[in-house]
Amino acid sequence: MKKIINDTADIIEEMVSGLTAAYPKLVHRVKDSRVIAKNDVKEQVALVSGGGSGHEPSHAGFVGDGMLSAAVAGDVFTSPTPDQVQIAINEADQGQGVLLVVKNYTGDNLNFEMAQEMAEMDDIKAEIVVVDDDIAVENSEFTAGKRGVAGTILVHKILGDAARNGASLAELKKLGDEVVPKIKTIGLALSAATVPEVGKPGFELAEDEIEFGVGIHGEAGYRREKIQPAKKLAEELVTKILADYDKKPEKVGVLVNGMGGTPLMEQFIFMHDVLQLLKDHEVEATFTKVGNYMTSLDMEGVSLTLIDLADDHLQAALESPVTTIAW
């Protein structure tokens, strides 16, 4: 294993310190915590998210004006503890309540729900929106139902825009619950992630093998095959995602997300093929984004996310300017 680290025991501490030291005008670290919060505080409903580390820039990279108020980092691929989430809630709250955006994993759900209860004991109103956009596999070893993956970033963006424009906590909760079903994601892996503390890949793929539907923690997908041209890979994902909608959308937003070890060159090639396929299906792509947003350490692979943009307000929310590290 070759990693640019010091001691595996200090990875999260040093990462959080380095991130906040690199962007002191945008964010700060809450003392004695793993909470990253925005400097530009405004009177609005606060948005808090987080999860296990190893998915950078998620979620700290999306803290700032127009997106998250605070994010909390857990250990690698491990949910943050309830007390750390509570610290984020207390830091972010401006008296109008806090909305927690949670990816659908058992540990995250339990710990964020516990933090929500703790916040309400402190007279802070809190609601939860659970993101379960991964349609590849249902009921994995980490989840009850579908997993939460890269589509979570689009939820941050849409709800962040609404919060900045004065939406109430109840309105944000309603909007989040309406938006999540419009978002669908499938990923594919060329190689597994290597957790530093473990020192070896989480699973093995042959040199000429890929896996469709793999999760962001290395959870099993739905099929392994020989490597194929980008067009064939895109066809598999586009076809499955469009088929999952009750009615084929007329307009969509498209997010091609790198899993951590895939060059942008390959991500742009993949996006080119996705857009051509959508055109062939008579689906208009009115919003597009390419890059590393919800990674899995050094995994080679990509995920494809589509969001139904029949509602013009969602399009406007995705296009609104924000001030964050990573958007």
C-alpha cells in the first residue's frame, strides 16, 4: 500500500485540519470536533450533513453559502457519532431549525436520528431527509432499502438554495422528500478502494473485469463482466436508470461522478456517451456536471446520476451560484 499519509491513526484529524487550514476564508473547524462549518452565517434554516470519511470532497467540500451550513466527518467509511452530529447542529442552528441530510445507511440513520432527538431536548427543531438514490441494489449489508450515493450532492444543492431563499424547516423537509425520488444513480467499478487501516483492496477484480452497481463503501454490485468500451458501459447505466422511472422524463440533470481513481479524461468520455444516449432516447439534458463529488477513496470507476427536471424550480436551484470548496 502506497499512501501519502503519516500515521493511519491520525488520518481524519490531519485531513480535517488540513482542509480547514487550506480554506480559512470559507470554513472553520469547531473546536474539539470533526465538524466543519461555514464562516458566512446567515439567518436561515441550517443544513447539516456528513458521513464516513473517504468520500471527499463530500461532505465538507459543500459547506458554504447556498449549500451546507456544516458537515461532520466520521472515521473512514463509518458514520459520525451522535455527539459529533449534535455539535454540528448546535454550531449551525440560527434559531430557525436544522435539516439533516442523511445517506441511507443503517449507522448513519441511527446516529443522525439520535442526534435529532438530542437537539430537540435542547429546544432545537430538527428534521431529517434520507437520500436513497442508488437503484442498483436494494437491501445491502449496510442498508435497509436503497443506498445513498452521489445524488446526495444534488439534494444539498437544491435544499441549500431553498434555505438561502427563506424556506422554512417544514418546507425544506417537504421539498427534500419530493426531490429524492426524482434522483437515480448507478455506479460501476474497475478496481476496489483501499482503506488505509486495512492496507489492501476491499475486493478483487481481474485485470479485464468490471463490476456494475458497486457501492461507495465497496458493497457488492449486481453483475461482473469483462471490460467494455465506454459507450457500452454508458448504455447499461442509462438504460437501467431510465427504466426505473414510472414515466420517462423529458428533461434531466446529469451528474457523472468519479469514484476517486478515475481521470477526468475518462469521465468526460463517459459523459459524451451518456449525452448521446439520452438524445437517442429523446431525453433532453438541461443540466450537466462532471467531476469527483462522492468518491470512494482510490476506487477506479464512475457513477451516473439522473434527476428529473420537469420542475423548472429544480433547474434554477441547480444553476444558482454558491460559495463552497468543491461545487
